[in-house]
Amino acid sequence: MATPLRFTSWAKALQAIALVVAVTLSMGTSNDSGRVYDLSHRLMCTCGCAQMLGECNQMGCAESARAKAELTAAIASGKTDRQILDTFAAKYGATVLAAPTTKGFDLVAWIAPVAVFAAALMGTILLVRRWSVGRTQLPAEPANPEIDALREQIRRETEAGIEGGF
Amino acid sequence: MAAFGSFALLLALALAAYNLFAGTAALRLLASGRPARISADRLADTARRAGIASFVAVTAAAVALAWSALTNDFTITYIAEHSNRALPAPYKFAALWSGQEGSLLLWAWLLGGYGFILRLTHETEVKLYAYAGTILAAVEVFFLAVVNFAAPPFSLLKGAIPDDGNGLNPLLQYPEMVIHPPLLYLGYVGFTIPFAFALGALMMRYPGETWIKVTRRWTLVSWLFLTLGIVVGMHWAYGVLGWGGYWGWDPVENASLMPWLTGTAFLHSVVMQERKGMMKSWNIWLIFATFMLSILGTLLTRGGLVSSVHAFAQSSLGTWFMVFLAIVLAVCVLTYIFKRNHLKSEQRIESLVSRESSFLFNNLVLLTACFVILWGTLFPILSEFVEGSKITVGAPFFDRVAVPIGIFLLFLTGVGPLLPWRAASLQAIRRNFLLPALAVWATVIGGITAGVQPWQDGAFDIGRLYALVAFALAAGVLTAILSEFLRGARVIVRQTSCNLFAAIYLLIRRNTRRYGGYCVHIGVVVAMIGLAGAAFNRSMESELALHDRMGIGPYTLENAGGSQDTNTNYNSESVLLDVYRGGKRVFQVAPERRTYLASDQPQTMAAIHSGPGGDLYVIYEGTDSDTGHPIIKALLNPLVGWIWTGLVFIVFGTLVALTPGLRPIAATVRMPAVRTAPAEAALKGGD
């Protein structure tokens, strides 16, 4: 007889995955040698090209060269990443940051996707569980080794059959 | 030619409007059953024929615009703004979709083309096709109204006629540009057909799942075109934008991905409806959403709602599209509310660990991805509304939020097909998952041993962790799919004694949908490996005097001189770089800078050398103002080629899935004699 997996083991597995994701997401690069590259990919170019500072390749773009020089000087002066980003935001406006911050209304940008996914996931799991629990249980058939063997043979021989696909 | 084109467009609008109103009247007559002076069938047939004629008229308009571009008719504003005499003929033709008015005409023409095929094949399900044809006519009326009144492509230039045009945007003068927009539009527009059938089937309470069977090929073809359009667009961006990437999470790129995600979800969940009669409301809303997201994409592209690197075709058309979108949403909601009783599921999911459940989770993940992209794309507008100031939601946001979702989707791609229908037993799970799980762990160990660690120079790198997880999952999914092929092929080998390759061919022919789908999954996995490879990209920038060298990865680049060229379209300047590997000169690249004469706009042309280890991507960034030496940026992008290879598998798999399969084999199994139960005997008329 088929043994359906218990919900709790899946819930534990999901919790473990969520923990791993949360831990990994909370970690960031701390490699100083790559800070110019890293920060130039967290800032937008101000020349109007709609590209990140580290990727602006507009011909003769004076803005990106100047901003990269500012960035290098800020790193050399010992400022932290946060201080550098704040300085750029204060000077060029909030649109210079390539992603929302984690303060004020910006935080909603980060929370909403996680909240929607979590709600949809929980909703789906609860719905399927309600359906599977509410399902009318058919009485178990008496065991018949011949029929079981036949079923296994049919399963093997029809695996190349017609189910699935799009 | 301008007068002819304008008249053709007006005629097309009038015919589409007749199709809409006569079609609606005929369907009302049919529904009411009341006798009328003209029979409903004849009225519906005139509506259908008007739809066909409308396509002929809009074709005439499209030909007129193409002819005007090819013959340099600068009396037409659109041609003067988007073409010039020296422009090569293919790009003159491509100028049709490089501007606002032309691209909307292309949209209307493709819509008419799809409608033309639909109306010619109406005999299979006359009433359903009549509903779908009428709904399609409503969409055609909107687009034809836009090109007639809001963005007319044949408006005449005021004042003196120039000797030459402004030329085509240099970014668009690239071979893929000739095919990328039509492919993308074929995808966007194509989803109108399943939308029309879904809405029509709901309106008429069409019984059964026939509308899904009717639209399956339309949906697959549209999905294929959209996929092709997106990936060819990525290739175009990679080659022409000159930053070494192919996807920047730009709003216009996002606009193409959203309907792709919901369309993909629809393709999976309709299997549930076909097999189990489940998810009927869900499927209806998925296809509604796919169509509306296609329109939303156009609104984002045209309406100037969000700033974009693709901002060459913005205007104030946003209001038109917003009103249309609101009408479509209202019609969908109202129709659903009044007819939803028709959509009750016949069965329910029995277990959380089953094929049905995996489809549900697959849909959940795809729709979450769609929501995340929509949310990120529209958040700047929301932020401006709430806080009064706009913010940027760029690649760092999407990378952080969408990449984990993509990895989860990759996981489901492997798990879903291995789960049996209804419920999975532990034994079945062990049997099906053993090999893929081994492949996952072998890849993790092999990857870390080979240097694919989630840390670099002592620092943790989340991109590399994602890449390692993606490689491992990809190995698991590929193992799972290949074992499915082998298991099925072995059965055929036993049955027919043919060799393994012939058995695989026969296996695919017997069930084109299933194994075509697996080929598409292989393509997606291969493309994901290519995307994950971005974590290992390297770049180097250096000023190179003559015979100076710079190294990147296994390559050394040496400045071997420069060259200049000129033609009627542009002036170019390039740097010749000899590329050495292991001390041996292996090839030469020549990154280029062009200045287009008509528009006086500069353009970078990257030099890309693709090899088994990845792409060497070289950009000539300009010259140092003090020394006059060229500044060269070189990037080493491993695994990029896998993305384009993945597309080949996706196209092949979709074409296989579109091919009718052979009739399933009739297995003859000898049944042991079973004693007839009393109840069964009673049913058979026994005593």
C-alpha cells in the first residue's frame, strides 16, 4: 500500500530551507578589493542611460567617470559602504541607489514579495491538506498478490505511455 | 502611398468594427433563439468574412509603409524620422517596428494575421470560433483605432521635405533587431487567441475541455515565439549594449517576462484540467492575466510610465492602453462572476506529495516570480505616489529576490515529473529520486573540488553559492529527465528489440507532448546553467599603448594597432587586439566604435569570441584624453553559450510537443480469472 508522506516532515524541510535562505541572504561580501566593483553595481549612473554605474558605457559619459572617481576616493577615505551610499543619495537623490533601502516605505519593496510568497505557499498547503483530509476514504481492497504483480507489470510497460507533457 | 496606407487602415478599422458588431448581434440572436429578418448563421458568416477582409486591408497598409521605407519616401514623418537613404535594406524594413507608429501597425497586422487563420479554420467548432472571432475583433478594433487616430504611421511631414531622413537609432542597427521585435510581438499578440477562446468559452458556457484542446497549439506557438523573442532580445542586448550582460531587469525586459511566466504556468496547469478536470477557474484567470500582462507590457513600453533603457518608443499613448486594460479587466471579471458556476472542478488534489500538487506549486512559484517582477517594475510609481519621490528598483533588487525563486523553480522542474499522479508512496519516491539525488550531491562535491566554492578570497559570495546550488539542481534535473527517457526506451527495446536510439525516437513519437515537454525542460535547465555561470564573470579594464598587453583568465591581449573605415552609413574606428593563450597567438579581435552619419550618434560594437570555456568580450571604450591611447575593457563570461544552446532545446522540444503523436500502443495483458462479485453479477443481469 502507498504510504503518503507526513505533512510535518515537509514543514520541517521547508523550515530548514527558509533558514538557509535567510542566513545566506543576510550575508554579504566583505571583500575590500572588490568594493569599487560591488558599490558601482549598487549605484545608478546619473547620465540618464538607466544603467548601473559600473556598467554605463555611454560614449563620452563624463558622469560615470566622475562618479567612479568619487567612489574610489570615498573608499580610500575609509568610509563604510553604508556611508558611501548615503553620501551619493544625499548628493544625487534617492534614484542614484540601484535598489530600495531597508528604511521607511522602501522596506515594503522587500517585504511584499516574501510575504506574498509565504502567504501563497501556506494557503496552497492548507488548501491541499483540507482537500486530502476531507476526501471520502474508500474501503481498502483485500490484498491480492496476483493483481499487485499485474499492476506492477502494467505500470512498467506503460511508462512509455501517454500521460503528462504539455 | 501615404493616402493609400491611411485609406487601407481606415477600411481595416471599419471592417473590424463590422466584424465586432455583426458578430455580437449574431451571437445574441443565436443565444435568444428568436426569429429575425436575417438568419444568425448568415450574419455571423458576414462578420467572419469582414474579419478576413480586415486583415487584407491592414496587410495593404503594412506593405505601403514598408514600400515607403524602401523607396525613401520622406514625405511621411515616420519614414523621415526612422530611416535614411544609406540605411541597408533589411534595416529599412526593420524601421517598420523601430518606432511607435510602425510597431503598433505591426501589432495590428499580426493580430489580423492570427485572426485570419482562426477565421479560416472556423469549421471545427463553429459557435466557439464565432465567439472567439468576435472577441478578437474587439481587440483588433482597439489597435486599429490607435493606429488610425492616436499614432498614425502615415502622417505627412509638415514643412519642407528633407533630402535625407534622420536614420535609425544605432542601437537598432544590429542583425537580431530585424527579427527580435517581430518574434516578441508574435508571442504577445498570439496570446490574444487563447484569451479570446477562454473568454468565449466562458461566455457561452462551453462544455468540457474542448476549448483547451483547440487553443493548445495556439498557446504553445505563442509561448514559443515569446521565448524566442526574449532570448533573441537577450542576444541582441549582449552584442549591442556593450556592457557584457544580456539581462538588466529593465522595465521593458520585465514586461516581456511577465506574460511568459503566466503563459508557462498556464501551459502546465491546463494539463491538470485536461486530465483531471481541475483548476478550471485558475486556468481561465491565468490566460486572462497573460493577455492583460501583454497589454500592460505595451503600456509600459509606450506609455512612459517607467523609465527604461529601451525608451526609444515612448509617448502619451498610455491613456489609450490604460482605458483598454480597464475595459478588458471589467469584461473578464463580470463574465467570470456571472458564469463561474460553469467552472467547478470535477476532482480535488488528494495528497501534498503528488503530480497534481507539483503542478500547483509550479504555478505558485511562476506566479510569485511574476508578482515580484511586476512589483519591482511598478514600485517606483507606487513610491512616488506614497512618498512623493521616485526611487530606483534595479538589478540588485531583482537579483536578490528573483534568483532564489528561479532556483526553487529549477528544483520543481526536477521533482514534478518524478511524482506519480494522486499520491506518492515512500517506495516510489525512493525509486524515482535516488539517482537525481546522487547527481545533486556528486555535483556539489565535484563543484567544490573544482573550485566552484561559495566563497572567494576568504569572503562569502552569495552569487557563487546560488551558482553551485543551480549547477547541483541542474545535474539532478537532467539525471531525472534522462532516466525517464531511458526507462521508457528500455520498455520499447524489450517490446520491439530495436536499438536504444530507435527506441528513444519511437518513445518521443509515441508521446510527443510528454517527451517534447522534457526536451523543453532540458533546454530550460541548460539555459539556467548558462545564467548561473554569470557568478564567475571576470572583467579587466586597461589603457593599452601599441604592443601593450593585458591579461584576463587564460588570455593575454596585445594592442596590434588600429584601423579606420568609412561607408555611406557610418564611420568606424577599431583597435586590433592579438589574443594569446599559453604564449601562442590564437586569434584576433577588433572592438569598434562607430559614428552614424545621419543621426551623428556614436555606438560601441563589442568584439565577442565564443569558445568552449566561455566568451571573451572586448569593448573599445574610447581613448585617454591625455595620452590618446585606447581604453580596452575585456570580460570573460563563462557558460554564456549555454543560454543560447538551451534555446535550441526549447525550440526543438516545443516543435516536438506540437507534432501529433503516434497512436498509443495497445498493450495486451493476460488477465487471471477473477471470481465475479455478487454485485457485479447483479449488474450484468445475473440472479
